Amino acid sequence: MKYKKVARIEEQISTVGIGCWNFGGDWDTSDDRNAIEIVHAAIDRGVNLFDVAPVYGWFHAERVLGRALKGGLREKVLIASKCGLTWNDKHQTANDLSRKNILQEIDGSLERLQTDYIDIYQLHWPDPNTPIEETAETLAEIKKAGKIRHIGLSNFSQKDMETFMAIVDVDEQQGLYNMFERNTDSYHGIPLEYKTEKEMLPNVRKYGQAFLPYSPLFQGLLAGKFKNGLNLSERDIRNENPKLHPGRIEVYYEGYKRVQAIADDMGKPIVQVALNWMRQKPEVTSIINGVSSLRQLETNVASTEWDISDEDMARIDAAIAEFEDM
């Protein structure tokens, strides 16, 4: 395993992390026993960053991760969880970063994760109805109480990030990032108020923050998941991604085939090529990638054992140039 160190976080962080969304039951590959086995195997292989959120499986992913880290494993890892997304009985979500909600959410997450503290506590999405000052001051309060160690922002504009930084330290940012979504304007149909490569990465470098990219394999497209079309069950939440629907997926699939051809020339799995394309960027700290099997875990971890050459990197960049602003 390779690790990276950023100025704002004491520990070295594994360049490959585990995204726990699929532990919650929202994906076809969800299975509690399998998820716990994956967590244990990942730690054995040097992975020390696990990214989760209450909304993943409507609390279930946090519970599964908490169970998996019992027995002395908690101290070996960094947990990055989130707050700010609430939902009703129909699982319709709303953004709420009010003081009242954050104080309620942090205690709930600590209980489900079976821990006294969360290493990186991230605001999941912006809340236009709550003043940034109220949110920032609440985060400072729970940090002073020892419930969180570091503060992170997920999916925030860089203007808002600067406003937060004037009140409280922001140690980490998370954003959508992969070969085909570099400065894109939406995720699952939700508008994004940031450009990852053009805005977020320069600020991450400037402030010494960690950067955790999510959806590094375009929800499976860059792993060859959709060679035969969108073959997901009705319950799989990826059905809600408009970019995977007919009329849009074809453009991205053509990009996939170009990258796959380069990966074949290199003699490497396309998954490892996609991960290393990000890992070799200095601003990328730990890649948040979901894992549904030990085989996938082994493939991801093995990606840290080799680097893409400058020549092959130039070929890849030329093949995906059209996606810079899609």
C-alpha cells in the first residue's frame, strides 16, 4: 500500500480507501457478512480510510462499519462520515446543516459506528437555508468536545469553502472526480457548484487539505460493469444517475472503450489504470472506491504497486480530453 501525508492531518492516509455506500443495501452487491469480511481484509492490506454516511442505506452502512471495526480495529483506521442529509418515511432527502440537526446527527453516528470520535466529519451537501456561520460554529463546538478530529466539506463551492475557512479550519474536501467527470456540473442529476480540477484541486494544494475523490470508476462504467448495457436491478440506486441512461451513456462508453484499449496495450486492468490516473496526481489523497468482493479489493490494492509512465499518461489524457468539461 502507498500512503500520502497532507499538512492538515497527522496520520498518513492510504491512497486507496473504501467507500461504504454499497454496504448500506442500496446496491445489487450489498451484503452485511461480505462487507465485514471486506473491511477486515482491507485493513490487513493496509487500507486505513473508510468513508461512510448516515444516508447510505438509511443508517445501515454506519452500523455495518461499526460492527466490522469492533475488537480493536477502530484505532487502526480513519473514519470519514458525514452529516446534513435528512429524509422522510418515503426516503425523500433534504439538506439540513442547522445546529440542532448537526448535534443530533453526530451523536447518532457515534452510536452506530460504536466509537467516541469521528476522524473526518464532512458536510455532505450545502444547505442554502442555514447560515454558514451557524454551521461552522457548531462544527467547532463538537470538535472542541472531542467528538470529531477534523472538518471536511463534500460537494461545496470554493467560495463557500473560503467562508468556512475564515471561521473554522477545513482539513479535507471531497468531490466527484474520475476520468469522465473532471469538471462536470452535476451528479445524479444534482447540480454541482464546483469544478474539481479547475477549482477544488488548486485550493486543496494551497491549503494543505486532504482530497477524497468519490465515484472514481464512474459507478462501475470504468470497471466494465456496463458492457452489455445498464443491467441493474430496480432496487440499485445507480438507476437514478441520468448519465447512465440511454442517450448519454453511449458517449461515456465510447470513452471507456478508448481507455480499455490503452489498458490492454499496457497489460493492466482498466480499473487499475483509472485509479492510478488519479492517484498519481499530487492533490489526490485517498480514492474513495466501493468494493463488493475480495477480488475487487485485491485489484484496487494492487494498483498501488505500479505507476503509469509519462508516455502512457499522455496517451490516456489525449483519449479523455473531450471529457474535461462534460
